[in-house]
Amino acid sequence: MNKHLRLPKFWIIAVAEAAIAVSAVAIWFYFRTSALLAVPPPPAGDLYAYNWGFQLIVFVVVWLPATLLLSGTCIAIQHQALKSRYGGQHSEGRGHAP
């Protein structure tokens, strides 16, 4: 009995990994920003930074691209590792488990 396991295509796993990374960073952003905005701003501080709109712009400009770049780098490393290990069959989802 030689049953082979059919694996999902690599891009499905890559999209899932990127979505999990973005979700984790978004949850971290929400709790961090909630804690930041819960305390009153310092009198000599930058008052424009103490609202959700500004913090959301910071998330979209700074944290989201950094997260996508880091997760994309990890996905590219995984793809190369699978390609070299299984000769390209595994990374496209057409191969079978050894």
C-alpha cells in the first residue's frame, strides 16, 4: 500500500502565512495603540499623534510594509528550500511526499 499525500499548492500556504502575519501585527497594533491612547497626552507632546487616524496612518506606512517584507522574505526562503529539496515538484503542489 503506497498511498501518496497530495499537498496544497505553495501559493495557498504562502497567502495563509502572510495573512497570519498581518493579522498578528494588526492585533498587536490595536492593543498597543489602545494602551497609548488610554493615557492623556503630555502637555508638551505632539497632540496630533494621539488619535486613531494618525496611528492608523503610521501602521499602514510603517508596520504593514515591514510585516509584508519580512513575511515575503521568509516565504521566499521557504520556497527556495522546498525547491532545492524536492526539485521544484513540492513547491508547485504537484509532487508527492517522499
